[in-house]
Amino acid sequence: MKNISIFYILIISILSINFIDAQTIKDDAYKNLYLKEDFNMPGDYFPIVTTNENYFIIDDGDYLMSRNNNESEYAVIANSSLINNFILKTSVRIGPSKNKNASIGVIMKAQQDGKGAIIFELNKKGEYRLKKLINNDYTNISNSENNGWIKNNEIKTEDLVNKIEIRCENNLYEILINNFYVNSFEIQNFKEGYTGIIISPATKARLDYFYLNKKGEKNNLELFKNQNHKKNKKIDQNIEKKYEEIQTENNTQKQEIVKLKKQIKNYNIEIENIRKNEIENNKIEILEQENSNLKNKLQIVENKNIKQNNKLKEQDSILNKLQIENQKLQDDLNNENQLTELFNKQLSEIKKEKKELKNKEVKLRNTIQEKKKIITEKENENKSLKQKIINENEIAELLNKQLSKIKKENENLNLNNSKLNNTIKNQKQKIDIKENENQELQKNINLEKNLSKSLNQKIKKIKNELTAKQEQNLKLNKKLKEVNKKEKELIENLENKILISNTKIDSLIKINIELQQLFLIKDFESKNIDKSKLIKKTAVTPIEEKNQKKHVGYSVQIGVYINLQSKEKFSNLDEVWHEESEYGSFIYLSGRYDSIKDASEHKSKLVQLGYTNAFVVSIME
């Protein structure tokens, strides 16, 4: 039995690896059960290991494998598993573990000199992989992407049983999982090799059975090999039992010797005490006699121990002789293997014709592979199209967000428009009242015209009265025109008064802000905070000078700040300037206008730019 922590190395050069997409190897010719392990009890092929890194035992009819090392994988090569063409069957189950990529694999045709092997692995994600190893370097032969792993729906995931069947004939390999064909491939220049199991780091797995079938009936060589192996095992077991018995005897004798030596020490101490006191001389003699008797007993026990050691040496020499004989038997087996190789060479010439037929099949499979490549390319195109659709959906979502923002802005505009419409309605109501008055006047005129028609005959007689009335009508028309002018003037005055009231409101807001600053300053004083550190002191202007200032225009106040602000803060505005208030704060303004209309228009622009607290103020100098 062989335990290796670094896996057998793959062959130095592989001439060709061809993947085949059909099942060709038949199992009818492979009925000879060459290796059978059901793991019902400790057997001859797989070892029992209980170390810190590995815990491999027989448990409930399974071969329980627990790899506790978190860094490296571990391989177990089955004893007496050297084979050429075969059908390998096993059942594996990967248990729960911390390793998300936990895997279990089958080793095929591992070379005795450590130069080559083939590995088939399954992981708990439902994937399989084929790989080779050359000079401690792995290369994947199943797939260049995903570290060689290929997804297959027939492979069961974590804590579920997967039945593996691998068929090999003349370097052509076929893989079946759970009785479903998965893959075929061809690797040249492998005559024969050993089989085994490989487990990944930090992984737990179970094997239910491990069978190897080969062609033909059992020959004498195999029977002799198995019988010889069983005999050697029995001899080894008997030797081990005898060795253990002798060791137990030696241990008991050693314990007796230790006890006797302790007794002798105690007697010697008593003798010394008695000699010092010079009392009880008889006791001394008795103790000396007992001491001499104990020494004699010790000598007898030591002699027995020497005899037992001699027996052990004889057993070791017998064991060495048996090992030499076993080596001779193995050499005889190797010679017989050479004869079988010559026979296999003759068979290989016959099988060359079959290879030519298989090559034709390989060509057909290559065409199938090319078609598969075309299908994969189309699938990639579909993936790219799906990605484009996803990108377009993301753009559509962004547009929808922008539309929602625009809708909100429209709602705000509609609210403003509704306010403006209300003001316009109020103005229209006033105009309607004036128009009603005009209509009443026109009715009076119409009545007078009707009277004039009825009095046309009288008018002829009294032309002087008619001309007077016409003059009166002209005067009334003039008065109507004056009334219309006065109405327009009244409307303009009302608009001016509204603007003036707005300026007063803005100034009141300004005063309110200044009062807030005063309250802040008083709050600082109440908390013993030096306001000179927060604001700059300015000279207080007398009330008389303020009253003497004159109105020179209009501007829009943006805000009031305790400290001076940088120009970058108002980079999106034109003509920004500031004044220092009597409280040490800084009032920032935008624009200078002669009319209040221009200033109010500028204010509405600032509100749209985000300065929602802006208002119109008058400039006093």
C-alpha cells in the first residue's frame, strides 16, 4: 500500500489528446474482476490512516476520507492495481466542508517512476475536470476556461452520490457518470499504470466501492500474485503478533525490574540507618540476605530479558529473510509481466486496423466539434445582444428618472402659473366692472339716440337745441375717453403699489434677518463668546446720516453671511457684490437696476438658479 502527499507525475510527453463525442468501448469483454473493494472491512488495497492531516478509515461500509490540510491535495494509489485496458467503477459522495471548491477524483495509469498519470475529478458544484501533471505542473485537458471545470447536469452536487465508470481500451477513454455518457478522449503512449483516488484540500468524501475489471479470464500469474500477497500478509500479521507479545513481556519485566530496584534502594536506606544507630544487628543480617536474594532475582529477570531480546533478533532475521523472498517473488512477477508485454505487442499489431477505423470516427467527431464551436459562437453573440439589451434598459431607467424630475419641475411651474392666473383673474374682474360701467353709459347714449330719432321731426324745428345736444354728446365722449385713461392710470398705480409693497416685504425680511443676527450676537454675549472673533466691527453710522441717504436704484439680495464668501461660490452669477452691515455681517447682492420691474425679473431668474430666498431691495446712498 502506498500513501503519497504529492501526486504521481504525468508522463513527460503526450503525443496527442483527441476528444471524442460517442461511446465505442463495450463492456462485454471486461467481465474479469481484477480488483474488488467493498470497504466492509479493512482490505489489501486502500490504507487506514489516522494522522493530523489525513483521516482515512472504514466507516459504515464506506471508505471515509477526511483531508484536514488546507493547502495541498492528497493521493492514495491502490495496491496491486497495475493495469492496461480496464473498466473502473466507483461510487463517491462529497460531504460538507469549508472548501467551496471541494473535489474528489480518480487516478488512472499512474507511472511507477512518477512520470505520468491521468486524473478525472468531480466537485460539489456539479462540474468535472480532466487534467495531467508534468514535472509538478498541472495542465487542464478538458477546458481552458474556468480552471478546466465543465458543468454537467448529470453530476449531482454536495452530499449526493455520483457513480463513476471509466473505460479504457488502447489509450481511448470513455467516461460515464450515473450511467450517462459524458465524454471521450484519447491520450497516446500510456501502456499501463496504477489506479487510485485523489482528494482536494480541506475536503470530506466517502467511497462506497472500487472495482477494476479487465479482459479475459484470470491467469496463473494473477492467482499466484494474490495468493502470495495473502501469504505474506498472514506471515506479517503473525510476526507482528509475536513481536507485540514479546514487547509486552519485556515491558512487564522492565516494570518488575524497576520495582525491585526501588525495593533495593529502600532496603539500603534502612541498612544505613540501622548501622548508624548500631541497633538490631539481626535485622541487618536478615535485610542483607533479602537484598542478596533480590539481587539474584534481578539477575534472573535480566537473563530472561536478554533471552527475549535474542528471540526478537531471531524474529527480525526471519522477517528480513521473508522480505528477501518476497522481493524475489516480485522479480519473478516482473519477468512474467515482460512475457505478457511481448504478447500484448502482438495484439497491438492486430488492433492497428481497428485504430484506422477509429481515426475515421475521430474525423467525424471533429466535424461535430466544429459544429459545436459554431453553436458556441452563436451563443456568445446572443450573450452580447443580451448585454446590449441590459445596457439599453439601464439607459431607459435613467431617462425615466430624468422624466420624473422634469414632471416635478412642470408641476412647480403649473403651481406658479395657477398663482399668476389668479392674479390675472382678479385684474380681469376689475376690468369687467369698468366695462359694465361703460356698457351702462353706452345704454344711456343709445336711449338718447332713440330719443333723437323720435324727435327728428322736432329737431328740424329746433336745430339750435339739436346742435347743443350734439355738443353735449361730444363732451360725453371726451369724458368717456378721460375715464378710460384714468382707469389705465389706476391699474398702473396699483401695479406700482404692488411692487412697492413687495419691496417693503423684502426690506422687512432683511430687517428680520438682521434681527436674527442681533439675537445671535446677544446669545453669544449671554454665553460669554467674544463676538469680535466671529464678526468684524464696523463704525456705527448715525441715524441722521441714514435718513439723509437717497434711493439710487434696485438690486436683488442673495443672502447674509457672517464671513466673507469666495468668488467661486457665486461663479454662475454676473455682477455679484456685497455690503457690510452695522452688525458685522456681509450682505451679498446681485445686479443694479433703475426700475423695480427689471430687478424683479432678475430675482425670478435667481430663484430658478436655486437662490430661493432672494428678494428685491432698494439701493440707498
